[in-house]
Amino acid sequence: MGKLYLVPTPIGNLKDMTFRAVELLNEVDLILAEDTRTSGKLLKHFEITTQMQSHHMHNEHKTLTHLVEKLKSGLSIAVISDAGTPAISDPGFLLTRACVENDIEVECLPGATAFVPALVNSGLPNDKFVFEGFLPVKKGRQTRLLLLAEETRTMIFYESPHKLVKTLGHFCEFFGEDRQVSVSRELTKLYEETIRGTAEEVLEHYTNKPPKGEIVIVVGGKK
């Protein structure tokens, strides 16, 4: 039997790549990358020459059986996403589940995940929290927001820059304008920033200053 490795990659700053991750990516037989062009730059930077194959949400169902057979034959395979830890709002879960079902060993290395620094530096309670990832775009969005309006734990969301203002508006509507919110943008990068305040205040800020880059929203739970 081979082994599947889930390997986190930097969410921005390349210095956050671990020695162990570089070492392991050099040792495995195959690297599955969400976007080979993006990952190609990362591998080149760290002089990693391991064979790479595309593995993303549009093809992971089709290649699952073939990859499990490769692992059963003794190959070691690493999964990387464009940024952060695989399977956290990125490809990786389906193959991990298939490996568990087929008694193939799986190991996840510790490393970068965007929501952890966003939660810790938000100033909101982090002893208990719920990770929601991306909200439904259309169908089921209102139902989800109505349910989360009663959530007492701190909530974490991922959002794209062009949808941030709309989502903050929904938070004002469903959670209340005075609900505490923290928006972290471009974490670990040159223009990293965190804006904290009520949902209304943060909405006003980004309405006047359209955001760019990767975004994590942390929302206080209902009191």
C-alpha cells in the first residue's frame, strides 16, 4: 500500500512553507495540484521536481478510482491546493474519504489555513467556533442565514471580494447591524489588513473602499 499526504501550502507569504512540506513533496511519487500553473511556480521556487497532475473540483470524481489504484499499487501521493490546507474549501476530501474506505493510510501535515489567523486576530471569542466556509450563492442562502442568526458560537466565512459587500449587507439584515464582525484580507501578504467593528460599520467601510484579495469574515455569535 502507498500513502496519501495532505500538504498545506502558503496562503500568501512563501516563507510560511515548512521544511517538512518541501522535503515530503520532493520524496513522493506524484503531486496532485488544484491548479498546476499556480503550483508550478511554488514547486519551481523550492526546486521541487516531482511529477505533478491536475486535481480539482471538475475532475476529482472521474480520477478517484484511478488514484486509489495507484495508491494500492504502492505509490505515495501528495495533495496540494492553490493555497492553504487541502480539503478546507478546496479539493482533497473525496480522495481522503476513498482512502479511508480502502484502508489506505492518510497523513495531513500541519500548516497554513487562512481561517485560523483571521479568527485569532479578530478579538472575538475563539474557545468555541463554527467554520461555515462559503455561503450558498443563491439557493439555500436565506435558509442558512436564518439558521445561523441563532448561532451562539463565533462563525467563520470565506468570501470573494466582489461579493463581500452583499454578504455584509445580509449579515446586517439577518444578524443585526450591531453584530460584531472582523474582516481579514490578504493574510500574510504585503497589504494584509483586518477591519473590525459592527456589521454596519464594516459594511460602510467596504462600501466606500471596495476590497481586493482573499477574504475571511469572522462574526460574533448571538448573545
